[in-house]
Amino acid sequence: MTAAAAGSGSALVIRGLAGFEKSTLLGYAADLASGWRVVRLRGVIEEASLPYSALHLLCSALGREMARLAPHQREALEIAVGLRAGAAPDRLVVCVATGRLLALAAEARPLVCLVDDVHWLDTASADVFAFVARRAAPTAMALLFADRDEAFADLPGLPLGELDYADSRELIETALPSPLDHAVVARMVAEAHGNPRALLERAAEASPGNLGGYGVATSAESSATSLAGLAPDSSLLLLLAAAEPLGDPVRLWRAADRLRITPEAAEQLESEGLVSFGTWVTLRDSRLRGIVYRQAVAATRQRVHSALAAATDPLTEPDRHAWHLAHAFADLDDDVTTQLLNVTEQAAGRGGAPAEAAFLARAAVRSADPVGRARLAIAAAESFHAAGASQAAARSLAIAVRESADAHSQARLARLHARMTFYVSRNRAAVAELVRAAEKLATAAPFLAEAARLEAIGAGLFTGHLDALRPMLAPLTDCAPGSIGPLLAGLTRLLTTGYETAAEPLKLAIRTPGAKREAGPRSRLLACLVAADLWDAEPWDKLTSTELTRARKAGARATLPYLLTHRALVEIHLGSFGSAQALVDEAGAVTRSAGTSSFPHAATLLAAWRGLDHPEMAVSGNVRSGDETQSATMALHATAVLRNGLEDHAEAAAAIRDQLDSGGTALVGWALAELVEGAARSGDRDAATAALAQLSERAGHSRTDWALGVAARSKALLESGAEAEALYREAIERLARTRIKTHLARAHLVYGEWLTARGRRADARATLRTAHEAFTRMGAMAFADRASRKLSTAGERVQPRTNGAGSPLTTQESRIAALAHEGRTNREIAVALMISARTVEYHLHKVFTKLSIASRAELHRALSEGRSK
């Protein structure tokens, strides 16, 4: 394509088997051709027998150029593609006319013509495209073909071979929706034979409900016809291969020997292409494993698992031994249950929450004790829910409901049901249900009550339905000191007596979040919110990072979107907008796959800092009419940030003024700062003064440099003379000691504006330049433009924003560039964005080209100059 851009045409045939992502490469070529004219065609098997059917698509796409052809050439093409009646045209004239048609299309700008599925083109069109491709050199066009066969053998080709083991493993691990045992991943890689599509399909099939790689994901599909002719031993060996998740030939043949299956049974399976026996035992189709297992009768499956249990060493692999043993018999057996429970932690280490849930569920099925069976089923349902496997959770929940008779189980059931309800609806009724469940646990299982109460409080804070918490909070206010943990004590005070009495216990809670009774994942998630409310950047950064890593490793998809959102908010305040966008995208992908509502908090705030409107900002009217969810309140806060950036200060104040009494955490302090600036700059001094009093009180209790710096900046807006300047300088000094780059840049901005208004233009230019460079670097373009305008007023000419010498970066390229700039490896970027490392490398190459740089080391300079915008 480089040659085509310089006026010298070229052609290339991308060759590879089905699933080797040839179409994806054509798509990348289209992305790469920014500013080019792009024409896309593809062969259609149903039209392969119709002469010139593909050429008809080309002519339809280039209608204007058709009208500019010489009359005899236009006539030949129109007759060939059925647009005009007449005798069949000379084949050479059609070929030459097509070449001329493409040349006309490439006159104004380079042309790239992408032809997919060449193997399904009609022969006549294929001959024409080959003719033109051989004569493309004089024209500024690139012809790219994707083919499974050997069409156009004389043209330059790019053969796509199988991915090697390392690349295959990297691709599938990047795409897996939840953790999976490494040995199982290795077997999946072997079965895919280096085919990228097969790898992605296997990753997609590894849903959170797939039992962490221990069990077999059964399918409702039928394959009776293809399996009906198998000999009995071959059929049994096929089932054995399906039930052994690792593809370990040694273990397989040990088990086969116990079942008296001879090696000859493998011959039919290999001859029919169903199974390959070698270094790995691999099945032809990933779905075949589930189909075979589902079709087998229970007694046969039990025989197979019994043989596999005997073939598995209980000392070196106790979890796998226990798993097969638990499936070898149908009788209730507490000894088997005990074995499963003893290795559940080891299984969770291999396969995360899905594996833990699988072992708990199987232990429940085998338990002979009804009470124990109920409690294990509840634990399994909790783990399945944590993994985002809603259907599996519902199945375990049904067992628990049937068996539960004691108060303890009933209380736990009530909490789990409330949690699952909140996961879907997040309304006031769900919060109230969590409160009632917590109070049930306080009586039936006191050791679980504190975590349940914290979960209910977190739900109320997140949604803004604080009134639903009152029945639970009233008794807690009378608890003796030390009888409840610092997090619960602090939040109770926050919601009953206010910030002043809550600050100290909350500080203790976030600095020591590992208190045993408060150490559940939802309690730690709540600690992240508290850290933000206290303006305490260090624990906020540490907690969100640690908990996000923990959730990813465990496959805790129920809490993952919350943590991704929290972490994105941290990255926004650190000025790392590329990282924040990647986290927002990941959260969206997780919620879409789980079928739950999204969390727009970070997305709206990120858009605001970038100077962009966001659809969620339109909810402000709903908030004033009674919707008090934090996502709605965040939309108003984001609106205030956006309007302050655009200098629509009156609108900024109006957006947030009425919401400060609605309760909640984190947003209150942030919103107060926006209200002070908006009201002060729009002349509403009374509103600004009232908001400043609240902000200063909160900052005084927080006593962090972040809080005190923002408070000093805000107070300076209402002062004059030397006192105002001292406050501006204090704000800059305090915020410079933190990593909160967004508010540091705003402190420089308002100080520079103050200096400009007092005629101190030289001093103003220095601090405004600092603000402008910081905002431009992070991508806060409304504030950057505001700083640019003030710089002009102060007498400094600012170069208008440009895209640099190259084309502007796409959204994906900007995210990858930002993450690379932060020092992330290709692998880390791939995991964050849920793409392959090869894709990251491809996009980085495009970034380097567009920014006219040669390495990561030059990214800092390029991004600092604003060349990615």
C-alpha cells in the first residue's frame, strides 16, 4: 500500500485456510487506508455460477466513474454485467475497461480494492480481476485478495500459516472470559491446530459456567448420525477422551486399560477424523466433547470417571482425582463430599470462582446430610454468581431452596436471592431486600451479618436509595465502640450523624482494610468508594488496583464491572485518559456478556474531562424528578465538569446545585468543588460561599493534600489580593505533592486566569502554559482550549491544535498509545483491551507511523506535543 500511495499500484493475495482471519486482515488494510478510497467486494457461493456477478458489484460501487468511461468500454461493461442488452462483449475489452474504471476511481486519491472470498468468485470476474492486478503498476491503487485456494498463483502472495504454540496460547488466554486451568488451556490450544478462529471459538465456549475446566460443557446439539457407526470400544474410548479434560495420553491409556479398551479402538476414531492420538489427545471439533458426553448414559459416564479416578494420582493431583471419583458413583457419600471440600481451594487456584463453584456444587449433590447439602448448594450458588454464571447459580439455588430448613440456611438464601436481584435491577426494592436479609443473618448467623450489612450499605450508596437503609442503621448507632468493624461504624456515622464523626473510623478502615470480619470482596469494594470520598489518593489507587487484579484472577465477573469503573475513575484523576477508556470499554464488554446494566459513571466523567457530551448526561432532568441513583448524580457532576471546562459556569452551577442533599459518597466533595467554581464565576457568590463552607469542612476532616489543595483553589476564587494569591500557590503546592494531575492542572489554570485579570501577564503566561500543556497531554481538550484562550489574552500566541504530519489516531490507537506511554507491555495492553498482543503490535506500528516516531521511547514527546489529537 505504501507503493500505491506513491502512485505505483500493487496487488497481493492473502492465502490461508478458513478461520485464519483473512477477512480481519482486509479490515486492517481498510483501517490503514485512512484518506484513501476503499472499495470492498466478496465472492458469494450462490453467485459463483453467474458470469460477471462480482464485476457487477464493482461497477455498482463506481457508478460515477462508469459514466466517464469511453463509450465502447462503458458499453462492454454494461453488457457484461447485465445493465444493457447486446451481444457478448470481447473479454479483453471488458478487462481493459475494468482497469480503466479503477484508474479513474484512483485519480483524486489512492484507491484500495479489497476482494474477500476469492474462491467463491465467478470465473469470469476472477479472470478480469487477475488481468487488472497484473497491470496495476501505473495506477495509485492497491488490490488485495483473500483466498483459501491457489487462485492468482502468479501474483505476490502472503501465506497465513498456523500460529505457533506460544502465539496460540497468548491469543486464547487473552480472549478467555474467566480463568481456566493452564493444563486445560494447553489442550484447547492443541485442538485448535494454530487456527485463530478455532482458538477464539474455544475461548468463547469457556463461559463462567464451564466448571473451571474440570467438567465438560455439554451441548444440546445432536451428532448421532456421525457417531452411530462406531464400534463399542471406539465409542467408549471417545467418551473417555471427552471426559478427560487435559488431553493427557498417558492418563487416557491408563484409564482405557482399566476399561479393557485395546489400542485398536483408536484406529476407527482416527480414520474418521474424530480424535487424534499423539502428544495430545485432541478432538476434531470443540463441540464434539460436550455432544459425546451428553449422549452417553449415566452408567457409562460413571464407568469412565471411575477409570479416570484410578488413573489419576491422588497425591500429585488430588483435585482431579476427587473430581472423577465424585462422578464415578451416584450414591450419597459424605466421604466423597469431604474429599471434594478438601481440594476446593486448590481447584479455585487453577480455575478461579467457576472451579470453586463446580466443586461446591458437586459436594452438595453427593452429601448425605440435608443441612450440609443445603449449605453447600448455597455456597456453590454464591460462587457461581460471583463468576457471573447466572444459570448455574440458579440451579444450585434451586437445590438449596428444596433442602433448606434451618434458620441459618434460610437467612443465607435470603441474602443470596437479594444479591442476585440487585445484580439485575439495582432499584430501591432490591436494596430493601438486602437490608432485610442482613437483619435475618444478624439473628441466624451473626458472624455473617457485618459483611451483609456492608453489602446493603454499599448497594444503598451506589444507587442513592439511602432511605431503604434506615431500618438497619438505627440499631447500629447504639452499638458499643469496637463491637462492629471500623468500616461499618464509619459508614453508619456518615449516614446518620454526618461526615465529621465518620472521617476518623473511615480513615482507619481504608488504611487497614483486611479486618477479618470486613474482608469480603464487596466490603473491599466499598472501601474503594470510601477512599475516594475521603480524597485519599494513595489508598484509593492501591485498593482499586489490588482488588481489580484479584477479581480478574478469580474470574469474579459479578463485581468486575464495579471495580473496572472505580479504577477508571482513578485513572481519570491521574490524567491517564487512555487507560481509563480501556477500563470503561472492558466494563462495558463484561456487562454486555452478562446481560446486566452498564455502569456509566466513569464514561460520563471521562467524556466531560475530554470536553465531550455523553448520552448519560441527559438524565439530569430525571434526577430532579426523583431518580437519585449515583449514575444519574454522576451525570450531573460530569455535566458540571464539562460546563466549567467550556466556561458555561452558570450551567455548571445549575447542574449540580440541587443534588448535594441527595446523599451518597464520593460525589459530594467532588460536586462541591464544581459548584464553587461555577457559582463564583457566574456571580452567584452566596451559593459559592455556602458550597465552600461544606467543602472546607470536609477537607479539614480529610486533611489530605488532594482535599486541602482543591479547597484552597476553591477558596481563592472568592478571595482577592495577597490572600487569594497565597491560596492559589498553596493549592498548586499541595496538589503537586499528589498524583491527581487533573486538579493540579486546574489549579494552574485558575491561578493563571487570576494573574491575567490583574495585568501580570508574564507570570500568567508561565502558569497558563503549564496548564495548557498538562491538559493537552492528558486530552482534556475543553480545559486546554480554555487555557489557550487565556494565553492569547496574556499575550502568547498558541499554535492551533493539529493532527501533526500524519493522520489522526483512531480511538483504539489512542488507547493503545496511552497504555504504551505508561510503560505497559504489549501483553498487558492486550489483556486490558481484550485483544491479542499481535493486534497491539499492529496498532502500535500504525501509531508510530502516524506520529512520525520509531519507538516507544519517543511516545512521551509525541503525546506531550498533542500530535495524537
